Amino acid sequence: MSRMISQLDSVVVGVNDLSAATADYAALTGSQAQEVAFRGGSSVSFQLANTCLRLVETSERQGLKQLVFGCPDLDSARRRLPNVGIEIIDEASDDGFLALNPETTRSVNLALTAARETESRDLPSAGALSGLDHAVVASGDGDFTSALLSGRLQLDMRLDLTNENWDARLMFFRCGDLIIEVYQPLSKPLGPERDRFFGLSWRTDNIEATHSELTERGFDVSEIRTGRRPGTQVCTVRDKTHGVPTLILGRD
């Protein structure tokens, strides 16, 4: 049986200054921005190999606002979701987009849209980001979040790991060729009934080139260090991400 979700179509980031954020994310991703309408409003998007980064202006707190999943059979999903306890917000949905009620998705803002073909793209520079590696959700109760992602939304759980040294329980759910990561802190637990978006980890084919290019463009970037995943190196982007904790990941 095929899964309801086949990809992460887009990540939506709310920003207070769309012009400034567009310039910053063009420099961060190494990609050109496109002005595209989104849900009746203006937005700017950056199309990467495996997902779209979309910026929308908001007067609220900046940061990651929504994950939009690609669905091969939206009509089937429309019938299934209410049967597994997930409400669709009819007034915010249409034939090609299903907005899900956050009260039924542990307070995180999720949506489904029709799956689309992705195209391979030539990177404009050696350090340009090649795609998204994982989107992170912070959870107050990993078991309930797992039931949402794996049981009701049918994402494939690949790993459930508790590590006292990291002060965290980490769960990884495959979504196309990237990961939805659930992070549950151990010593300072969140409220068990609510989750929240945390951050994004971007892929690069050449982390040294990415680090050099971002530094030249004026970003505050940490030193490259060994990643938690075997065979990886990472660095943290510490500014100009408009409320989104941001990691860059490359392979050794």
C-alpha cells in the first residue's frame, strides 16, 4: 500500500521584513528568489533540489511557520484524515491544498498539497545548498508525536534514539529523501500536549566551500565540527536566518 505522503513540498518561514529576508536567504542558499503568490498573499520562494523554501511576511514572531507535504492522492487523503482524527480547515483549503487544524496536529501547522515532480538542478556555486536534510519539531511527548507522524500521517519511522549525553530523545521519520526529526528534551521537558517547530538543517555537497562563501557574505558561522550522524560534518549559521535555528550538513 502506498503512503499518503511522498515528499516535503515546502517549508514556510514567516519573516517581519520580506525584502531583507529575501536578500539574506538568497545569500544563505546561493539560489535566486522567485516572487510567487501563496494562499492568496505575496511570498518569495527558493526552489532547491528536494523542497521549496517559502518566505511570507508576518507581524507575528518570525520563524518556521508551516510544513507542506506533497501527497500523490489528495482526494484519498481528504477522505482519510477525518477518519484518523485530523481535521481539515475547509475555509483555508481548496482542490489542491488541505490545511490541517493545529488543534488536531499537536499545535504544529501542517498542510498537504498535490505531489509534484522535482528536477535536478545545477548548483550556481560550489558552496550553494543542495537541498534540505531535515526539519526539526520539538516535542513534549515523543510517543504522541510519533503516533501523529507515523500512525496518522504514515511517515516511515527510521530511528528512535535516546542519548543521555545529548539530553534528548531523537526520532527520525523519512519523507521523500529527507527527514522529519522529532527532538524531545530530557532534563527540561516541554509541555506534553503541545509541539513546536524548531529548526532546519540544510545539505551541502562541499561544506568547506559553503562555510567560506557564507563567511564572505557576512554571516556569523561556527567552525566546522563533526556531526552526530556518522560520516558528517556540520556548522551552525548564527545570524540572518530570521528566527529559524539553522544547521549546514555535509558529508566527509
